[in-house]
Amino acid sequence: MDSKTWPEQDHKWVARYRTTIAGKHVPAAALEERERELLNAVREAGLPAAELFGDAALLATEDVAELASVDEAVRTSEGGGLRSALREVGGTLVGTASVAVLIMLFRSGWSVDVDVGSALVFASLAVVVLSWIVGRALLSAGRPVAMVGVLIASGIVAVAGIASAASLRPDLVAASDVPVPLLGVGLLAPGVLALVAASRMPQQTLREDWDDAEWLRRFRGGLRSRLVPATTARGHAAEIEQAMGPGAPSAFDEFGHPLVLARELGEADRTARARRWWVSTVVGPGTYVLIAVAVLALNSWGALTIPLGLALLLGAVITLVLGWGKRPWAEGP
């Protein structure tokens, strides 16, 4: 629904409502219908939205609790199709390229010699990072075997690239005096193109054509991706297999989408929630710490090395504190 359909005095209220509800797994159709209800109420009452409904963020939070769905969460999150993976790939490429350009500016000024070894190392690291994104998306989609295949293949490519770089002469230059802004455009272009392609791509709908064997495979993979204990996961799969006897409805007709059911069971399992919290708690602050150590060890930022390292360590502390507030054993069963 276009903001222009709202009275001008309510534009800020609507913008705050939409900002709060964005990314909370509310289906677009449900959100549009809810906004239509709110707009009709405003027109009938002849009052500003803030006076009629109160704080926009508070109302949006209440609406999320009522309108958000697990189906939408699966459809739009990791593993929900090419669009979500491509968006994350683009964001990662843009971020990595931006950091690389800043490092080159600080170390070499406005022009730089591009040596073959460094280019190979950068490309190898990019392969590892991108394969990690793709692997996570495959795992979330309930395809752990494909994830392992991608990680192994990318590992082989990365090791080969780094080994090749180590065997080259350090003075082997691919291009001399390359303008850093021009090189930056070349490094940023793939990420920007990926983000543009993702923004123009329609959101994938959840699949409905499943045979029972494939449904069970994806269900088991979905439980593993949510870190449900193996014994519990086998029990869930066994219960469903028992219900899939001769003459029974298909697994999809009876239980819905396999990843949606796996996500619901994973959210209800206390051990699985605790495991996911520990993983996010280790990975989040740990990433900041590793980058900070690398920055301080390489000393590639000159006078900014220590402030940047301290800022990254502070980011690790903040992430840890925020994560501690979301620990599952403090949220009840």
C-alpha cells in the first residue's frame, strides 16, 4: 500500500510502523490487509493515527505477534531460495571490497601494483567466504550433503590458490600503477551487481510438489540445521514414518512443508535453542576478535591500527552482551 494513500499527517507514523514490522516474517498480503484496516479506521474516526492507535512501534510489535508466520520465516530467511543467498553474497562482497580498497589507500596511496600472489590469495579467501554463505544456505534448506560437497570443493580450490601464490616470485606483478579508485570499482562491481540482481528477483514461493521420501530427507536435514538433538530428531522422523502407511495422505498434505515443521520443532526444543545460542555467541564475538587480532598483527592501518583493533574488540563485547540478554534459559521453557 502506497504511503500517499494515508493522510499527510500520518506519514511519519506509518513509516515508523513499517520500519518496526519489516523483516519480522509477516507475509506481504497480511501486512497489506492490516494496513488497509488501520487506514479505514483512521478515515472513519477522522483522527490522526497516533491519537487513534498510540505508538506505531508498539502496535507493530503486537501485530507481529499475531501476523508473523513460520512459513514466511522459512521463505525469506537463509535457505529460502536464491534471492536470500544472493543478497548475502552481494553484501559480503561489497563489504570485503570496501575494506580492501581502504587498506590499499592507506598503504599505497592512489595507485598500487597488483601482484599475482596477492590477487590469488584474495580470490582464494573470497571463495572460502562465499562457499560458507552458500553452505549455510544449503544447510538451512535441509541439504547437508550438498553443503558438505560445496565446502570440500571450495576448500580444495582455496588451498590450490594459496599454494600457487606461495610458489610464485614475490615480485611477479600483474599490473603496475593501477589507480586505486579504478581498482575499487572493479572489486565492488560483483557485489553491487549481485545486490541489484537480488532486488529485482521475485521472492521464491514454498515448494508443494514433494514425494514422501524426499520430504523425509529434507525434514531430517531441516532438523539437523536447527541443531535438534539426534535422538529427538530420529524420534520425530519415526513418528512421521509411522503415520505414512498405505492409504495415508502424503507427508506434505498431512504435515505441510518439511522445513516449516522442522523449524517449529526446533523452536520448541530447549536443547536446540541452547545450541543455536551457543553457536551464535561464539561465532559473533569470535569473528570480531579474529579480525582485531589480524589487524593488530599485520599493522596494515598505520596510526589507525590500534584504534581500529580496539573498536573491533569493543564490538565483540557489545555483541556478547546483547547475545547474553537473549540466552534461552532466561526465556523460560
